[in-house]
Amino acid sequence: MKHLSILVPDDQTTMSTVACIVGAFQVFTEANRAARRNAFKVELVSAVKGAVLTQGMMSVVSHVAIDEVKKTDLVIIPASLVRSYDKATKHNRLLIDWVASQHHAGAEVASMCAGCFMLAATGILEGRICSTHWALSDEFRELYPDVQLQTDRLITDENGIYTNGGAYSFLNLLMYLVEKFYDRSTALHCAKYFQVDMGRDMQAEFSIFSGYKKHTDDLVLDAQQFVERNYQEKMSFEQLSSTLGTSRRNFDRRFIKATGFNPLDYLQRVRVEAAKKQLEATRKTVNEVMYEVGYNDPRAFREVFNRITGLSPLEYKLKYNKENSLLSI
């Protein structure tokens, strides 16, 4: 039998922490029942035995302390307010060290939503890819620039390190883990039992792009502001870089370093964000929106929109415009 450790962090918690812990415990317990075998011994693990996590009207009591778990096979880190090792409480630092040691001993590790900050604090994410809630992307990049953050992704899986996007998408990660550690039929059972859509693999459709601006490169900041003011117009980055007094090659290098995107991708994301707002809130057709945000090729617009959001413009409009049944498409 394998061992699953669901972490119970100390103090730096939210209601989402409780939801992640309860959800993980319930899903794996049901997976054991559905598979008719105890594939995992599921335990809530804290820095000290009998730790109580209280959030509002709900409390969670851990089963065991970390010094009682000599070896575990899978660690699940719930969402929490832990952001870095030096800002963590004493007990949370113990948990961070324990996760690192268990991973080095062969354990796989999964983080949920903001739990990626605690995971990154262990050092084992350096150079790897991960996802988290799109609203936390700027903060995460600032703290962990050596981690390849991919907030478009709902789930990442890299050699036994799993992460997921924000909020209750942790349920999708749990279905993924059940399929990986049990089998497809058990995962389908759990998806039906808990009514989770297994088809989702992107969180991009939920994100709101605002562009990372907490950097110190004033030239890039000027370029970002220019793009955001003039995205509807035909844009030459050769001309923009020249206007800003630098070569195109240096401009691209500095832009990517400061924002995480190349200039063209940044422009495309600004345009798509503007298109999303119009598709959500107006009666304009997809073609009208396309022209207004700077595109004149329907195929190119569809391809860029789909790459960034995971949906076609029409699918997005039908899904998020409350008057879609009355719209002339």
C-alpha cells in the first residue's frame, strides 16, 4: 500500500486551504472504495501531532506529525498564504524542509493553487514548470524567477511534480492523480461521483491579462504602455524599438526578461483580452470585435484567440455572454 500525505499547514491558511485538504481526503477515500482496494493510506500530516487548522466555522485535525512519517509516496500541498521560506512560520518551515527531504527520498509532490509558493520554497521547482492561479502570477514570478510559470495551463506534470491553476480547479488535479495512480475507470467514477469535468486542460479562459509591470526597466514599461494604448493599430516593433532608442534585438531581449513574453505575444494577449471583454458584454459579432481589436484575418484571429484562451471566439461568446441566445452571430 502506498502512503499519501496531505499537508495541514500552520497559521498561514485560508478557507481554500480547508477546501483543498477536505477535497483531497474525500476524493482519495472514494477512489480506494471504488477501486475496491486501499491503494493509498491517506493521512493528514502536520508539523506537530494533533495540529488543528481552524477557518471560520470549520476545523481540520491532523492525523500524524511529520516525524511519524518516515516515508511517503505522494505529498499534496494545499493552497495557503505561505509565500517564501523566510516568511513562513516556524512549523511551516518544518513542513517545507520535510517535503524537500521526502522528494529527495523518492516521493512525488502535488501543489494546489497557491500551494505552489510552498512547493517553490523547497527549491525543487527551480528550473521546472508550474502553474498557479492566474491572479498570483506577478507575485510568483517576482519571488521565483527561476521557475517556469505557465498560468495558461490547468495542470502541469513534470517528473513527479504536479501543480494546478487556481481555486477549485484542484478537483481537476485530483482526477488527474487518481487516473495516474489508480486507473482510468476509477478516475471516471470519481469524476462522475463528484461531478468534475475531466475535459478541462486550460485555465486560460478564466484569466485576466494585465501585463507584468513590477519590473525596473523603464524602456520596457514605456513599450508596454504604448502597446496597450495602440493595440488596435498595425504595429511595427522595429519602429517602436527605434523610437525608444535601442536595437530590435536588444528590445526583444529586455522585453522578454522584464515581462516573460516576447513583444508580439504581449500584443496578442492585449488584443485578446480586449476582445474577450467585448464578446462578454456587447452584442457585436465576432467579426466586428475582430476588426476593433486590430485583426483583419478571421483565421489568424481564431488561431491566436484559441491558443491563448483554449476556446474559439464564438465558443467564448456563447459561453460568457449572458444574452448569447439573442445575439446575431
